Amino acid sequence: MDNKKSKRFGNYGGQYVPETLMNALIELEEMYEEAMNDEEFIKEYMYYLQEYSGRPTSLYYAENLTKKYGGGKIYLKREDLNHTGAHKINNVVGQVLLANRMGKKRIIAETGAGQHGVATATICAMFNLECEIYMGEEDIQRQGLNVFKMELLGAKVNSVTSGTKTLKDATNEAIRDWVTNVEDTYYVIGSVVGPHPYPTMVRDFQRIIGDETKIQILEKEGRMPDYLLACVGGGSNAMGLFYPFIEEDNIKIIGVEAAGEGVNTHKHAATITLGTVGVLHGMMTYLLQDDYGQILPAHSVSAGLDYPGIGPEHAYLHDSGRVEYVAITDSEAVEAFQTLSRCEGIIPALESAHALAYLAKLAPTTHKEDIIILNLSGRGDKDVHTISEILGGKKHE
Amino acid sequence: MSSRISQKFNELKKKNKKALITYVTAGDPDINTTEQLVYAMENAGADIIELGIAYSDPLADGPVIQRAASRALNKGVNIDIVFELVRKLRTNTQVPLAFLLYYNSIYRYGIDKFINKCMEAGVDGLIIPDLPLEERTDFKKILDGKNIDLIPLVAPTSEMRIKDLVKDATGFIYCVSSLGVTGARNSFDSNIKEFMDNIKLHTDVPLAIGFGISDVQGVKQLKDLAQGLIVGSAIIKKIEEGIVENKVVNLVSEFVKELRDALN
């Protein structure tokens, strides 16, 4: 009611949730603001990021890739080097510390590819908290290794069989759990999505990526970059990298969505490229939906981008023109996955491979003196099985 | 001018009776059966009928109503078809009808267009579980003077919010019996009487309790606490039994009669 504006990014965001959750969101917002103004909390957050997750992650000059494309200098922000193999842990450390502060003993989370689930299960194991993860049945099949990891870490993995059996439905189920157990349960949302304050909070816990990058690039090059690139599903790794640079008007910022089998087909997850405005998971944003507002199934070879919505701040940055959003197909991503593996000896996550595939298009068009920074949001161990099936299948064709 | 819903509560009050509010998802198992179900439920003693608009992502609903929504969507039901149904119903009955739907169904359809169609067809009330107080300001403005009740939900966690939630409410107040999504419960919150008393302090608008009332026992347990009781998932379960035995309308009608008797 009051502060309606701060709960939104322009027209996007808001709190479209059942009344049962409203007091919990208000409490969360208050506790979050209090924590962010508490030096001790920030110190603790930084402590675990450094000592437990291994931050700062390096900003690696990809010399071979730079030579291959013959354009600007390419730097990779190595979020893949985090403990548990992706940027997701930055946010989980922050939110679980907040849950501890609020006295919540039970943690729930949704997961798509399983990276957020593994990060949540990991931090819960460390803090000895009860942990339940919701994961779509289809994703459980694609990401068996991550399911096993979560169980090994002591989490309970609930298979979600409703709807499309992917991230969207896992999120519905996590919200239903939260409505039922709101008094003792903390819901750790894994991306810059959901009702306020989540999109803001998750961005703030991920901005460490961009804050470090800024310091590192100034050390290495003595100036700001010309391009920033990141893949976008819900969009947390992208917001984390972009946010500290948003005011730097000369930097071209590009978010890369999943075009699946192509933006001319029905099998894609290109929410900004092809979506329309609506309400899902407590937020107003761009969605893949039909004329009656029924949410359409998203498709991407990468489970982490397989989501029919996008964080509301991205919707806002798109409309304002500050960030450009492009789409990359499954096959382009698979090719980029192989290119980075061979060229730099780094096996990227399939999600990050979408950003790499756009890099392959962009880099050759840039000048040699340009600086391009790409957020390598995660490592590809979890995707090796998928890739081997795709490539194996091709061999037999 | 008062809505059909308010008139119904006034009538019942004069007769010293409580309102039985029943829910079905429009188009489950098909739109013609829904029409028959409305007539049958009214005849069996339902005072107000909620028609659910099937949605792909009903996050306030438990598995039973989720299944109902899937069946309706698989039949190709959409809001336009439900508006047609309401127009047809209105030629035969004046039973108060409320839509239960998620905000995206309205937003995507176009808020003004949606409200105009509601008026034109004869929809009396709207229950929107994912449009909390903070988000309803603009919507409420558009509804102003349209004689359609926007039914607020009040939850056991609402506490200090109750006063603001029930302010300006018309029709009735939807009191959520306990935490969680729609569907049967083993027991109700032990503080439910306190919860209802607390709401009564802030409003004269009739109160109806919903979520988890699944049988005659539940009706008897709660009937003294409110002016109305809402039964949804339990009716959907009868529909599911009826689909198997091919007697949907009979089973629902018998069940509503039982609930009615328990409420009297």
C-alpha cells in the first residue's frame, strides 16, 4: 500500500500471493533490511563466501577464445569455481543466514537444474537445518547426479508431478508448502523471481559477482568493460553481474535467453523475446502464456533456463532499453559448450553455454581494444550426460 | 443497490439460517454438466455457488482442485465459455454466482473487458486468491459502483491486517480456516473461534469459513462460528467418484443435501 513503488520495478514485480503469506513477506522484508544494515550480518555473509565458497572467483582472461574470435578481449567471470559449482550459493548463503536470524528451522527450495537445490542442501547441511527441495519429475530425470548429491547432503527431494513437471511447477509446489508451513519454514527462492522482496533480495545477494568484477577489471585493464554478457532464465546470475554496472551508460549489457528449438517453434523459453505481461509466482513480469493467461510450457535443453517467466527487474531493464535481450537455440548452446571445453579446458554449464554461444556471434564484430566480460555462471559436470546423449545420438544418425 | 450475494445473506438472516456456499470448477468434467450441477446444487440447498475458472498454475489449491482444473482445461474450457454458461444459467436461476479465479486470468483478458462481461452475464462476486490487499487498489477502483462484490480473504496469519482487509468489504468475508491450500484437513486450528471473534470485531459483513470443510462433521463443528460455510474440494471428490460411476449430478446433489441438513 505505502511504498508500492519500491515493491516494483516500474510496472513489474509486486506481491501477488495468498493472504496467508502476506505477513511472512512483510516480516521478511523488515528482517532483510535490518540485516543488510547490520555490519555483523554482512561480515558473516562475506566470511562464508570467502572461507566456504572460495570467493572471490577469478576474472579469467580467455586468451585462446579471444584469438579464436579475433575481436575484443574476452574475460570470463568464473562463478563455476564456487563451492557446489555455480553462482547459486551466493544467494543461498545470504538467505539461510537470514533464516537463522529469523529463527526458522526448516528450509524449503525449488530447483530446476538442481544447482540451487544442491547449494541449498549444502548450506543446510553446514548449519544443521531441515531441508526439503521441490524438483520437477522431468528435471529429476535429466539431472540425476544433482538429485543424488542433494540426498547425500541430507535433503529430502520431492518429485513434482503436476503441470509440466519442471521448474515452474516445482515453484508452485514450494509456494504451497510455504502457505502450509509458513510459521516455521523459510522459503529460499533461487532466482530474482517471486513476490517482493525476493527479486531485490536475491539480486543484492548476487551483486557480489558484479562488485568483484568491477574491482578485478579495473586492476587488470584500468578501465570499465565495453560489453557484459550473461544467460537469463529467472535471471539471478545476470542481475548479479549487471547490477553494479547499470549506471555506466557506455557499457553494452546483454542478457541471453534460451530459444530452445527456435523462436519460430513452440519449444522455447524466450520469455522477453516472445512473452507478454502477466502474473506468475507472485510477480508481474513477462511470461509465456496464451490469450487466456494459461502459462505455456517452456522448453530448453538446459533445465536451468526452462522457465516461462523472468525476473521483474529484467522486464523493467528490457522496457527501459538499458539491457538488450537476445535468444540462443539449443544447438547453438551445445556447440558453444564444446567450443569452450576444447578451447579453454573449461566445461561450462549448459545455461552459461547460451551466453557463450552469443559471444561467438558478438565477439568477431567487436574491436580488438574492446573488453567483453561474460559470466560463466556454472560448471558443466551436471550436463555432461545430456551432452553425451545429444552427441552420441548425432553419431548414430 | 446490493448484490444478489448480500440479498441472499439478508434473506437467510431473516429466516435464521446459515448460508451453504458450494464450489465447482467450471467445465469439470464438462461445461454442460457444470450447468446441471448449478441447478442441482441450488435445488439441494446451496445458497451461493462459486464457479472456479480453471488455471494452469493454481498455487492456492490442493491436489483435488488442481485435478479439476486440469480436466476443465483438457476440455478446452476458457473464460469466454464460462461467461456463456453464466448467461445461460441466468435465464433459469437467480442463485448468486461468484467466480473464483487467479489474477492472471483477469489481467490477461483485460480488466475492463472482464468486469463488463461479468456485469453483462450476471456474475455477482469475485474471489481472487492471489490478489492481496496491497495489489487490489487499482482493481477495486475499476469495480466501484459496478455491483460486483470483491470478496476478501482473511487468513489465520492476517492478525493486525484484519481491520484493513475487511474495511469496505461487500458480499461476505472469506475466512480461511487454517494454513495451507484448499483441500481436506484432519482438524481445524484450535484457535478458530478466537480468529472468527477477532474478525467480527471489525465488520458487520457476513463471514463465511472455507478451506478444509469436507463432511457433515466439519459443518457441525464450524456452523456456529459464521454466517456461512464454503465446501469445495469435497464436492470435486464427489464429481470424481461420479465420473467413474457416470452419475456426477446425483452424487453431488445427495452430498449437498447432507451438508444442508447438517447446517440447518
